[in-house]
Amino acid sequence: MRTTLDLPEALMQDAMKVCHHKTKTAVIIAALQDFVCKSRLQELRQFKGRVNVNLDLDLVRKRV
């Protein structure tokens, strides 16, 4: 999808250096992927301590 963005040049240059991507498109894609991943992890954190999982790891790993 083509989109026109007005981004601060210094911020884009810093992002390109930090993530070692050579194109602005790659930097934006990496940033969006990171944002989505962090958002999904945050959603999963709400279940911390609420899910009771009783698994026999030997059985799951077929060591029995």
C-alpha cells in the first residue's frame, strides 16, 4: 500500500541506524511489526495468574 508520510528526518535517520535497515520502508515495517507484537503481548499479560494449566511435561514431550 502506498502512503505519504511527513516524518522527522532526524528521527528516521536515528531509527535506520538503530535497527540497521537500509530503507525507510524497512524501518517503518519493522516498527509496525514491533508495535503489533508488543500490543499482543500486553493483551496476553491480562491473563497472568488467571489460567490454571496442569500439564504433565513428560507426557506432553512423549517421554512416558
